[in-house]
Amino acid sequence: MCINVQFQFDPLKFLTDIWADLSRQMRYLRDPGPRIAQLNEDMNHLRCKVEDINNRIHSAERRGETPTHEVRDWLRKADAINEKVSKIQTDHENGTFRWFINHRTVQSHAKVSELVKDSKFGIVATRLLPNGVREVPAELPPANPTMVSYLSQLHDFLQDDGSRIFGIWGMGGVGKTTLLSSLNNELLCSSEAGKAPPMFDHVIWAVASKDYKLGKLQRDISKWLGLPLHKDRARQAMEIMDFLKNKSFLLLLDDLWQPIEFADLGIPQLPRNGTKKQKVVFTTRLDVVCGQMQAWRKMKVECLNDEEAWSLFQDKVGEETLQAHVRIPQLARVVAKECDGLPLALAVIGSAMSMMKTPREWQNAITMLRKSRPHEIQGMDDKIFPKLKFSYDHLADENLRRCFLLCSLWPEDHSIYKTDLIECWMGHGLVDERRFDNINEAYDNGYFLIRGLQAACLLEPGYNKDREVKMHDVVRDLALWIASDCGQRQNKFIVISGETSSEDSQGEAEKMSLVGSDVSDTSNLPSNCFKLETLMLQGSISFKSIVKGFFQGTPALTYLDLSYTAIYELPQEIGMLRNLQYLNISHTNIPSLPVQLSNLRELRFLLLRDLESIIIPSGLLETLVMLSVIDMTNTWCDNWKELSRLRGSLKGVGIVLESIEDLHQLAQLPNVLTWRLGLRKLMGFNEPLQLLSPFQLGSRSILFSIQMLKIEFCESLEVVSMVSDDESSAHKRCLSRLEEVELRSLPELKEIIWRGVCPAEMLPSLTVLTISGCHNLRNLSWVIQLPSLEDLTVYRCSEMEQIVEVDNEIGLSGVEENDVGSAGWAFPSLRRLCLRDLRSLRLFGGSFTFPSLEIMHVIDCQELKALPFGKEMVMPVRKLKEIRGDRQWWENLDIEDYDRAALLPYLKVQLPGAGSFAVSSTVQ
């Protein structure tokens, strides 16, 4: 098949089309000026539209709204055309060929017109729900077991529907914020992974800070949730509450310094076992805030252990620096040790040392750290102390801040007895005993202040956590830095633990501490310390003398502690210290006081403990008109009766007496409140010692003030009697302040009689009981009723067969049976039980729950075949930490196999020698 295609060509149309196209192109050769002018005018109109729309967007964003995708796309196009028009104008001015300028101008004008036409938006922004979890900028937490353990506890809390509020507390710089941000970011990772439904609809991050304002915190939470902002706080709280009340949420609240009312903030009430998971986790430096916030669970963040600290320090220093010299790793470990496990110090000092590549630089850093001057290390820039100082600034008042600074006068890593610290505060007037009825009340105030510093994480438990405290090394450096006017007066506080030499700069010192130093006398101390108010030499066992003329150069001295030194004499020049208020010469070799002490009219504390004997010149005591406390515990003084001549009222007296007649006379002194009493020898006294008699401890001057009682070396004493003939008034004559009792070397003592009084009511505060060398004493059944007894020690009582007689554990010599005496109530506070050298002891006397027992020592008690408890002592709610005894005793115990196996991990085997022991794994 053949197809014919015929084309018809119209020459006239062809020429007409070509001419029209050429005419359009020819127009682009004209002057582009008019076209550019029109384009600029339309472009200005578009720019006005852009500005109006941006204003609408900004207003919407303040309401928590977000621009729509359509508006964002329009703004992007408007921005692009604006750049093109600007480029056309520039090219025209530079003489670009007209055709190109005109062609681009026409195209751009069409786009501008289109954008102007499309600019009529009804809605420019809308409210979008925020992401459930958002990332919080933070350093990666150290990957160590401690951090893993903390995060594990937090995750357990999140899973526990019965808990709503969790408090994380600890000292500044210990890593609380890092822990909280790590929890947030872990929840973010889990949410993004999408492997399981998110735990919370919203995870909210907010920082309270020290100077927190309710309104600001509300705005921060509202912004985090994308809610409208209001000036009225009540309206803002309602906005937050309406949004959250039907949602599951986790509020992470960092750096809380004071309690916050959740309702004021807008956080819904957090009911237990609610239908929605609604929880709060907060961080604080203050333990008390955890209680005020009613935290259902809390966790203290501690410093890192040595290996964890070294690992973090290495990361911050860097491998390059550590390998720069063969000595640097060894020196670096010393520097890390000085940081004492505080993450902030390890990170900041480690980063500062990352550029130090010579041993000399590292050795200088060690010197600065040991002198408590880390701020002088190059690169530190005061990055640590200002952050930690917030805790100091937040203390309740200036008095507590001064108490804190005085804690730095003990050497680094020194465990301070709480009583020593309180007496230091008393001697400096920070705990004013004159405001109280007796010295015990002043001590109560001192313990309250210690608790305040511990709650602020500025003091921590010492080696004996019940009786001692210590300062973290970096916190101690902080205290010395603050005491030196933030580094401006380095020698205001001087603390020296080794040898010292006289330096001119030390003449500016106000407080000088040589606690535990090697100094032998004052010859190497500056002789012109005219500003010196405090001198502490206690524990310097080589110190023997104060050289002549030294006190002439210290006229401002108010506090002098020479205890636990080898000094053998107080120089007569001490009479020149007319401002002296505190003098402690306990545990020294001083046999007598100089008569010149009578010049010390401001003296309030005179401590003469454990001197064997002291000679006080006749008439001296009555000249000390301001004297509040004189303590001669374990010190014999034959003219103690001169205390009766004192015009004022003594707040506390410690004294040793050797006859019943002296005790009767002491009981009749109305101006002498007996604080610590020692009774010894009592030669020729064969009658029962009736302690509650008005002529003995029953005297008003003793009854309500005695804190410590020691009865010793009474060869013929057979009976100690706690008997009240008037049962109706027995409760009024309680020894409410008696905390420590020691019965020592009373070979004929057979019994302690209780009649008409109950031990629990008579000795409610008795904490420490020590009984030794009482060979005829057969049991201590009455101790079961002591509610506060924490430490019970019994040794060298050869006839004692059992501690508590089972038949006598409730009814004690006529005392009615009650819940206080029941076995279930027994030993509620006992933490330490020590039984030693009791050759006849067969039984403790039954089985008890011991809810507080931590340590039990059984040494040289081979006849004791049974423990007073079983495997229940190792339950999670119990506190048992250690059972110490010798191998033969443990192997001979009559104990069930499952009890033995459960208790074995707590056993420390006593070895022959001075208290050494082996771990339990050696025992089978």
C-alpha cells in the first residue's frame, strides 16, 4: 500500500511568525532602566509583605506557635527572588549586555507579581506538639560502675508505679547534673529507637538555680512544652496544669536550693498509683530539701573511688601529655589523688594539666594543691571554687559560715571528733554556752550546726561515722580560699602539718593551726603575730615548750589548744593573754597552773582532762569571773572545793572524787552543774552506792546535767543501787542527759539493783556502756531496756555466764512487764557489741532481732557456743557489717549449717597479735 503525504507551506505565515519573534527579542535591546525601576517598585511592595508576615510570625511564636510549612516555603521563595533582583541591579550597573538584563528582569517581575498575589495568608503559624523528649546538652558521663549503679536506681524508680518523687543530693561538683542529663538523654535514645512505646508523653527539663524565681521557672517549662506565655503566674500555672493533668510526664528539675510547691508551678498533684505515670526527679546540694520536697526516695551521689577518679583524670589530661615524659604518669596520679574523687575537680584540673608536658609543671601543680591553692594552677581561671562557693553562700547565716571556715583548721583528710569541733566553736563564741542553762544544751546546738553543714554536703562522715566528721579535700581548700578573702590574703589562715619555720608573712596570720605537726617548741613560729587570735597545737606529740617572749608577740590570742602534746609547763607569761577565752591543756605533762592565770579575766573554758593530777593555786578559781566550763575528767584535783567560791554559775564541771563525803558536798553546790563525774577508790565505803540519793546523783545540781559517769577502782563496792522510794515522782528524777557510763575494776561488784524505776525511763539517753574488771557480776539483764544504747562493751568479767537472763529479761526487780521490756523491743539502737575475755560466758541470753546491729566482736570467749541471732541478720533490711572472732570459736559454734553459711561472708577472723584479722574467705 502506498501513502502520499502532502505538506502545504504558507510563506506569508512563516515570515509573520519570524518577524513577531524577532520583534520580541529586539525589545530586549532597549534601555532596561524603566523595566528595572518597575521591578524595584514591585519588589519593595513584596518586601513590605514579607515584613508584615514576619511580624505576624513573631507574635505567634510568643504564644508558643510555629510557622506553617506553606508560609515557610513562601518566605524562602521571597528571599530567593530578592537575591535575584539585587543581582540584576548590580549587573546593570556594571554594564552587562542589555538583552540579558531585560530578559532576567521580565522573568523576575513575573515571579514577584505571583508572590505578591499569593501573600494573602489567613494563618501564618500554628501550635505543634513538642517532641516527647528533647536532648539536653551535656558531657558524656564517665562509664564507671558508680555511674551505672546510680542510673540503675533511677531506672528502677521510673518503673516503680508506687513512687512519684526522687531526690538526688550531694556536694557541688559531684556529678548530679551529669547524672540527670544522662537520664534524659537515655530516654531520648530509647524514644528515637522506637523499639517500645515511650515511657512518658513528655520529659521536661528545667533548672531552678540558687536564685530561682517562680515566674521564670514557669516560663521555662511552658517554652519546653510549647505553651503560650502569660505575665500572670496563676494563669501560667493553670496553662501548665491543664496541659499536663491527663498526660504522663517526667519533670527533671536541676539544682534545687529550696522547696517548691508543685501546685504553684503548675505541676499536677502526683498521686500514688495514678492512672498516668507522672514523676519528678530533682537534684540538690541539701539533704534537707529532699525532706521538704517529700521525696519518696532519695540517693546521695558520692565521690568517685580511686580507680574511677584516675580513669576520668586520664581522659581529661590526654594520652599525649601522659606520654610526654616518663615521670608524668606517676606525678599525675598524685594530682588526681589530691582531687579526692570529686568529678568537677578531676575534670577541671585534668583539662588544665593537659598542656603541661614537663615534670616541673606537674610538680608545681602538686605543690599548689597541697598548699590548698589550686586556683593558682595555670589554666584554672577560678573554675572550681566559685561553683562550690554557692553551697557556702547558701548556709543559713553568717554564724554557720564561720563555723564552716573553722573546720579547715584541721589537716587534710583528718577525721575530727564532733565534740572537739563543737568545743572549738564554743571557744570562738560561735556556740555561746552562756545562752543555755547547761553545757549539754550548748552541745545540742553544736550537733545541730554539724547536721546543717552535713546536709549542705560541706562536712561528711569521718572514719567513725557516728562520732567523727571530715572535710572533703577540695571543700577544705574552698574553706581556706574563702578564709583568705578569696585568695587575696593567703596567710590569714595558716595550717601546717609538718615542720614550720618563721616567716615574715606569717605575722599577718589571724588563725594558725599546727595540729599533728612535728614542731617541738615555738622558736620556729613568728614572734610578731599581733593579729593572731587562734593557735591550735593539739596532737603535736613532739611539742614540749613555749619559749620565753612568745606570748608578748600574741596579745590578741583568744583561743589556745595545747592538748595531746608533751608540754610540761605553762610559762608565767600566759598571764599577758588578757583576751584569752579558751585554754585546753588536756593530755599533757603539765602538773600545775601558774598563779598568773588569775589575770585571764575573760577565760570561759579551762580544760584539764587526763592529767592524772593538777595543782591549782589557792584563790585562783575565784578570780576567773567569766568561767563557764572547767573540765577535770580523769584528773585529780585536791582543792576542787574552791569551785564553790565562783560568783557566777558554771555551765559544766568535770571532776574526779575519791570519797562519798566529797560526793555529798558536790551535790550541795548550787552554782556547780556537774557534767562529767568520776568516782574512784571510795576507800572504806562498804555500803550500796545509792546513785539516786539526793546526796549523790539525785541532787538537782547533778541529776539534770550529768553526761558521763565513771566508777572505777573501788575495791570493796558490792552493790550499785538505782532505787526510788517515791514511785510517784520517780519519772521526775530521770538522768535525762547521761550518755556514757563506765564501770571499771570493781572486783566485788555483784549486782546493780533497780527498784521503783525503769532503766528505759531513768536512762533514756544512755548511748555507751562499758563494763570491765567486774569479776563478780553475773549478768546485765537491765541493758535490754535501754532505748538509746548504741555501744555495749563487756570484758574481763570472769564470772559472767550470760549477758541477759532469759527469765529476767522483762520483769526486773519489781518493774512491771510492758512493751518496753519485751524481747521484740530489745536493743532497738544497739550498733556495736563487744564481748572480750569472758571466760565463763556460755550464753548471750536468748535470740534477739537487733534491728540496728552493725558490728559484733567476740574475742577470747571460748565457752560461748551460740550467737544471739541467725541468718535473718543478713536480710536486706538489716545493717550487719562485721562479725569478728577467732577461728576456734567460730568452728565450735553450735549453729545450723544454713545460718553459718549465711553469716560467713561477714566474718573477720581474729589472728594472734594486736587486733589483726583475716578475711572470711579463709574460713571453711
